[in-house]
Amino acid sequence: MIEMQYNFPLLPGLPAQWRERLRTAVDALGDDNFDELRPTFRSDQTKLSNAGARWMGTPPERTFLTEGNHHGSLLSLMVSGLAGKTIAVDAAAYTGALVQARAMGCPLVGCAIDDEGMLPESLREQCARDRIAAIYVTPTVHNPLGFVASLARREALVAVAREFDLLMIEDDAYGYMEPDAPPTLAKLAPERTFYVRGLSKSYAPGARTGFLVVPERFLSGMLPVILNSVTGSSLVHNRAAVSLIEDGTLDRVIAEKNVEGARRNAAARSLLGDHCWPGARAAWHLWVNLPAQTTPQWFEKRMAEREVLLSGGNWFAVSKDAPNGFRIALGGEVDSARALEGVARVAEELDRL
């Protein structure tokens, strides 16, 4: 099977590099220093989160270390008291976030979208109709659609959020793929935005290190939710990950990934033509539209018969406004030629429809 379901942008050389960072972090453990084996929420967590804050340009006093992006969004739901409350999302949104919200008992409302994401007027209509407490959005390189919201769109969403006193969870897992993106929602509305970022996409999923920036009013509640979710961080893994940040290695890896991502993206769009949804130039995933009479479930099954795994739009759909199509992940295969072979097979099937 050609893997185009899970999007793990990886480059040759990363395994050896990560092993070396882990080895260095292990060697730094003291033979008789039992503090190294105790939970880190009162010691290295602050040092490590401060390094993340410097890298992201966020206030260190509001930046917390997490065990990846999913942990950051879970902490956001916990500390804000959103469990059981209604959250507005894009009509097609990241499956992991949908599953997490449902697990927390949060009803989901899908808002209409265009090629910049959530339409502010649709959000306003939903707020007038339902008791919306928050929105979850990925404005920079959306998953699964790949778009980047303009500054005007971000400001319009912030205006609606302030009008209805909504919290915002901003997932920036793929934001590194668009270095010239407009300011984050967290910068435009720090008083109400939880900003989630991690190394699982920008470096590797095995680097379970992430950061969460929280609004000031929720600072006092962060320690209890951290203690009741993971107790503390994995010292060795997080030291290894932060070392990549501090010496500039992560930024170099990101630059290399964006070059390779742009190459794969352009090649895939050349093969797929007008079927593609507009998206970021260096995104490692694409949304592909299907004809109205073709269901994503049928197409996903058909491509599996051709030994290509992709994600039908039914996995991401929240409302009837979700586009009819599927996501191709260009980072499931390290070998570029193999990934583009998968795209070519998809293009052949689309031409038969």
C-alpha cells in the first residue's frame, strides 16, 4: 500500500539526528541524581517552556510545555471549562480534534467555509441560533483543506468571537509550512485564544513535545490540569526536542521540509489539475474535489483496491457544507517518487469518473 492517509512529513537523516539528541539527553542524566527521575512540572518544565516561548515569540509566563498538539488542545478544553459546551468548527475539520471534543461531551456545530476557512457570517448565524462557547480553527494550512486565512478573515473571526464572547482554540500544527502567514489569532486576540503548537509535524511524530499558550485569565488553573493529565513531562524526550530549537536545527529542518513540500505539492497539483482545492504552496497535504455523484467512501475504497490509502472527506465532515472530496497526504511516504506514484494513480481514477 502507498500510504497517503497519515501525514508525517519526514526527511532522510532525521532518525540518526534524533537518536543522537536522545543519546545526549540520556548521557546528561546524573548517576545518583534522583531529581532527574521525578516529575518535572516544578523544575525543567519552566526552563523548557521558556525555550519554546522564545522560539515562537510568545509570552513565557503564558506558555506551557505539553506532550504534543493533542495534549495542548485537551488542556485547553479542560482548563477553560469547555467540557460539555458547544464548539463551532469548520464544516470539514481535523478528525482528531472532532474525536477529542466529542470525548469531552462537546456538541459540534459546523460552519460554512470558503477557500479561506470559516465564514464569519456563518459563525455569527450559529451564535444567534445556538449557545456557542468556543471555536476550534486551523487558519494557517488548514487540515484537511490546506488553505491559509487572510488577515482580514482572521480579524473578522476575532470580531465575532468578541461580539459573542467566544473562546478560540487555534491549532497551528502545520503553520510552519507558511512562514509568511498573517499574525496568529493568539496575537490578534490574546485574551481569548488558546494557541497550540508542537514538533510532531515540524520535526517528527516521535518527538512528543509541544507548547500551549493560554489567555491570562486561565493561568491559575494550568498546573492542576497538567497534573491531572500527565503529571509532568518526559525529561529526556523534551530536552532532546528543545535542543533542536535552541541551536537552530529545527528551523533548518523546517526550511528543508518547506522546499521538499513545495516540490511535492507542485508535482501533485500538476497531476491532479483542477480537481485540487486552493491551498498553501508548501503544504504536504491536498484536498481533492469529487464529482457530486461520487461519494468519498466509494472513492477511498476504490483507491485501496489500487493499493493507495487516502482519507475520504466523510472522516472530516461536520455539516452538509463540507466539500465532497478527500485528502491526500504527501508526507505518508518518505520516498517522494512513491508518493507521486500514488498521486498518479489517483489522477487516473479521477479521469475515469
